[in-house]
Amino acid sequence: MSNSFRRNTAVTLTVLMLGMMLTVLFAVPAGAEVTRGACIGQAEFPSKTSDKVLNADRPRSSVFLVPKEETVTYAGALSEGAQPSDTPVPFEGGISVRLPRTSWQFATWGGESTQVSADGVYTYSIPGFVPAGTGEFEVTGWHKQGDVDCAVVVTVALDGEPGPAALVAAAGTVVFGAGVLAAGSKKGVKS
């Protein structure tokens, strides 16, 4: 096998690997909005200049741009007009993001309460190595309290351009793929 054939094969396979990875990265989720229960809620992103409020009833097909850093003001309730209970009821909940091959839960809560609504602030900062502008992600918020079980799903994208982090990751993928292919080829074998 000639060196040029091996080199051309390595380049072709590396480009195909990169193409497959980009296809997985840019895959768009499909589906509905409020998936369980009658929960209501909203989150306000004050640093945005437009489209600042993310409501629980926002269609999942409508992508919400999320800043890399923010202090979010939120409010939610088990249902419209829900009344507090007489005795404390156990509750739990969380927020997770669905990635191409897994799901990552990044916020949780739990305890006991007589209340059926909550509000407050939540501060987050997405790590710098996560490239902006690289696609859409499905975020699920869920809450269980007594016999009430709700879930809300929204589609978000990280605001901004992919920038140098995405280019470095793509270049690293190409170099790594070429190295793997080169390591697997036979050297100096004569037939």
C-alpha cells in the first residue's frame, strides 16, 4: 500500500469522523412543551436586550437564546390558583439538559413545604470551554410535590458565536483522528 493511498485514506476518514461529530452536535430535538401536569412558571434573563422572559408554555420549537452568565429571576407554581396545603408535603425537583448521548442534571431542590409556589434568583456561569453558537439543547425542569408531578421542556441555544474554542476542538478532533488512523496502519511491511 503506497504512502499517498494511506494518507488520502486517513484524511478521508478523518473528514468523515468530523462530519459525523458535527451532525450529532447540531441535531435538533423534537417534541412538546409542558409534558406532565399543569405547572406554570417563568424565568427572566435581565442582561438580554430582547426576548428576556422564558415562559413554561413557550413552544419547544421556539429556541430561547441563553447568555453564558446570568442571574435569573424565576417564579413558578404547581397550577394556576393553587392553594397552600394545611400540612407540610414532601417535594423534589430539578433541571437537566439533554446532550447528544447523555443527560446532565445541573440544579436540584427538595424538602417539605405547605407552599405551592416559589420565586427567587439563580446565578449560573457556563464554563469557558463550552463553545457558544453550536446548536440547540433540550432543557427539562421537573417538580413533584405530593400527588402533583409536572415537567416542562424548552429548547435553548447558547448565545454567541462558536469562537476559538470550537475551532480548537475541531482541529483537535482532526489531529486525533489522523493520529489514530496513522497508528493503526502497518509501517514498513513488504508483501
